[in-house]
Amino acid sequence: MTPPIAPDTRPGSAARAPDGPRRHPQGEPGGRYLASLSLAALGVVYGDIGTSPLYAVREAFLEEHGVAVSPPAVLGVLSLVLWSLVLVISVKYLAFIVRADNRGEGGILALTSLVTPVGATQGGGRWALIVLGLFGTALLYGDGMITPAISVLSAVEGLGVATPLFEPYVVPITIAILVVLFAVQSRGTARVGRMFGPVMILWFSTLAVLGIGNIAREPSILGAVNPIHAVRFFADHGWSAFLVLGSVFLVVTGGEALYADMGHFGRRPIRLAWFALVLPALLLNYFGQGALLIASPGAVENPFFRMAPSWALLPLVGLSTAATVIASQALISGAYSLTMQAVQLGYSPRVRIDHTSAEEIGQVYLPGINWLLMVACIGLVLGFGSSSSLAAAYGVAVTTTMVITTMLLYVVARERWGWGTWAAALVCGPFLLVDLAFFGANIVKVPHGGWFPLVVGAAVFTLLTTWKRGRRILGQRIAERTVPRGDFLREVTQSPPARVSGTAVYMFSDPRGTPPAILHNLTHNKVLHERVVFLSVTTDEVPYVPREARAAVEGLGEGVFVVQLRYGFMEDVDVPKALGAIRFDGLSFPRMDTTYFLGRETLIPTSRPGMALWREVLFAVMSRNATGAGAYFRLPPNRVVELGVQIEL
């Protein structure tokens, strides 16, 4: 076996993946590297949260909420905004949730893998946790489709504030911007982040300047720091205040995307960017909008753009448009990470995954997901037509996911961090109360568009669970007809077939059984290669597997070997590279002398016990459209032989 490479632990360096590139900056980067990562994080992680000032305060004072613009109401709303940002983002996510990483990777699916370690049973409560985690993952796709649409649309609508002449062109301009946004995704998260980072510095600086100017004219707004104003707001307005809470939630909707994108940049750069720039700029701008509303209640139609002087309005619209394009990046890159994890953990069929950086393994681009999101965003813009209409659909799914995340955090705190019941409850209990309050305030949006992310989430959840269950049933069907390894070896010993030079690699999921492909080959061709390898590739519920633990080799005699390769769920599988690193007596894998034999199953839905017939049909369709095993495992196309077999589900 090749000796392991020790991780680079010098100050300012990032942890290295077992095979060379950095896994992700999960260590303690410093100096210029920390600054570079923090800049990139601004362009990827904080776009969603950073553009909420465009619409959050405006939505809080919609007529249907029944809350008139008055100094007490404005102070109450601003107090809710302040303490939501502090409690949800600063405390819950940046102080606690980001600590619940799976070897540096974040996101609800990584969190789910922490509460379902390898070897854990999947019955009872444990299975319920898996289902909750999967459902939370599925819901993020729904809000991931809404985020680019509402962000870009809200900025372009600023043209209508500048002049009514632009109003007919708001939707076409929005669609054109979305097309360009998704078209540049193939350049990679790091390049996109570096490109967007300087723009976001200008954006957050502009937010702060606009806010300071209005606060100076109405400094009484600073009284909103006192949470008593939030309490009085609920006491004065009752149910209407509860409805407003659904709009206040818009200021923290990027929390889950922040967590999902953690593997791209690491904890320290994300925290630094938040406390040094993002949080101060957001608070100054929100308070500035509040000050404007106290002085000029009529500005409630669009308080963000009304803060700017008339000469700065068009430049502000341009900057806002750029910032909202960037806002979409958090959910887009988060969707890539979640999909990759789902594939590796066996909840999704194989899809094309392009690694866009030789340095950062966590930076990936998924063409299929990218174009699907683009089509959905354009459809939402055309269907809803305005950011206010989209805001009614926004937040339902994310609040549900946040509730699930808090529940999973409690389990992680108890089982992984060793906290006592009371300690975990005292930390997670208040978070859960806040999440449930936001959930209740947003659930009333379902009839007004909130159904969309729930429908998308239900569809994705059905796909994830169908694929996982279908693969389990398929494995059982294959196992029923699998010849034990010992029986095959006895047959080869007693009636040896003709042997030809070279190495034959037969891929099979069960290392204890005989791959069906070798039996087909013997039946039809009557020969075996000089070296025969039964190869299984498994994905552990950890992001990365150390290189020294990558391969396990066992010699069975008669030139037959069993090789087991292990990968983490954030690693790109490269079978030829892993096999080439193996050092075992009598075993070698010359590129032009190694043939890979794959089994291709044709699935036939039946009424046998397992899944409902419609789910078996769905599973068969998903299987036919999955990326081929040869491409997924990076096998040389001219060295692959596929042998088909029909299997009844």
C-alpha cells in the first residue's frame, strides 16, 4: 500500500485531501488566504441574506397585514429584524450549527449523516431522523428555485421606481439576467466567488452608507435595539404582528444556504465575513429604512430605493441587480453540494459532476441541476410576475428545514458532543421556539404561493426515497441469484477454463458474492483472464476517506482477487487511479491490459412485494437515465465491456 500523506498543518494552510487537493478550508486559515476565502464567501454565501433589504421591510408593511406605518410599529418591526439576525444567524448558525460539520462539510444532508453513523440501525426513531433529514434536504430545492427569481426581480423592479418607462421590461430583463447567471456557473464556485466578492464589498458598503445617512436624520430609530419594542408590537397588533413575522423571516432566509456552503470555504472565513462586514451593514441599512419610514411613512411602497437621493437611483438599481445576481449563488452552489452528497450516499442516481477546482474538492458544478434550476426560475418569474407575489411563496420550505435542522442538532449535541439532556435542551429549545414561530407565521402563505416549494420538496423527497428503496430491493433481487464466492472458486479449480493474458475487473456491490458479469462471460466466452478482480466501491457516511484506508485487497488463489475501494460522500470516484496505487503481490493494472466488465440491469416492474408498482416504474426510469457507471467511475471508454441482464423488481 502507498504510505499516507500527512496533512499540511502549517498556519494559514488548509487541510489536504488524501489524494492531494484541499478537501476544503476546514482548518484555521490565516493571513492572505483567510482574506481571499472571506472575500469569496461574500460572493457566494452571503448574497441571499445580503439582498433581503430590497424587500423585507416593504413586505412587513403590506396592506393585507393590517399594520399601519407608525413610529411604534416601525420600532417593533426593526427590533424583530435585529434580534432575528442575532439569534438565528449569529448565535444559532454561526455559533452552533456550523460546529455540527461532517469533517468540514455542512448542509442538512451532512447533518443527517452525523445522526445516522455507519452501522447504526435504521429502525424506529433513527429512521424518523433520516426521513426528516431527507425531507429538509428536498425542501431546500424548492426555495433554491425561488431565491434567484425573487432576488433578481426585486432589484430590476427598482427601474420602475426610477421611471415608469421601464415597467414593461422588468420581466424580460430579469429573465435575461438569470440566463447569464446560470451560464457562468460552469466557471466554478471559486472563480465566481472571486468575481462577485469585490462587488459585494461595494454592495455592503453602500447598504451601510445609505443607512447611516437616514439614521442621522432620525436617530430615535436606534431605540429598536431594545427588545421591549418587539414585545409591545405583538401586544398592540396581535394576529397582524404574527403575519408580519412571516415577512421578518425574509431577513434570515439564507441561513441554511450558509450552512450548506460551509464546505466551500470553512467556518472561520464565513464567520469573519459576517461579523466584520455583513451584519453591521445589514443592521445599518434596516435601521436606515426604519428611520425613513418614521420621517416619511409614504416611502413604504419601496423604502430601500427611496433611501437614495434621486441622482443615485439608477446606479443603485445597477448595483442592486449585480448584488441579487450574486444572491442567487448561495442556493445554486448549495444545491450542487446537496446533490453530490445525495448521489454518494445512495439517495440519488448518478449524475454528471464536474470538479471546477484542482485545489478545492468541495467546489463542483452539476450541469443537469444547473439547467433545471434555470428553467424553474424563469417559470417562476413568468408565473408570479412580481417580487411581492413571489415573497408570498418564499420562506415556507426554509422555515420547515430550519425546524428539522434544530431537531437534528439536538441529537448531534447529545450523541456526538456528549452534552447532557438538559444542556442540549437549554441550547436547542429556544432555537426551536424561534423556528416554530417563524414556521407558523409562514405556513399561512401556502394558499398564496407557498404551495410551490412544498410541491417541489415533496417531489424531490419522493425521488430520493424511491431511489434508496429501489436500490435496496435491486440488491436483494441480485443477491437471490448470486453464486457464493466459494462455489465459483471450486468450479474454477475443478474445471479450469482457458486463461488469457491481462487483468479483468468485474465490478459488483457485494464483495462476498460472485459478480453476475463473470458468470455471463464464462458461459458465452469460455475463458478467464490471467488476473481476475472482484471490485466493490462503497461510499462511507463521512466526507473523505484517508488514502491509506482507500483500498483493501484479498487474494483468493487461482489468480482471483477481491478489491474493496472506499470513498467519502464528497469525493470524486476515480477507479483506475485508485487501482493504480495498489501494491499487492501478483496484481497489477496496466492501462492497456486491463478490461472492466460491468453489468447493466434492465429493470422490469412487477407486483412482487417491495414497492408500489408506480414507484417501481419511477425507479426503472431513473435508473435508465442515470449517468453510466463507466463515466461515473472514470473508466477508460475503450476498456469497458457491458453485459446485460433482466431483473424483475
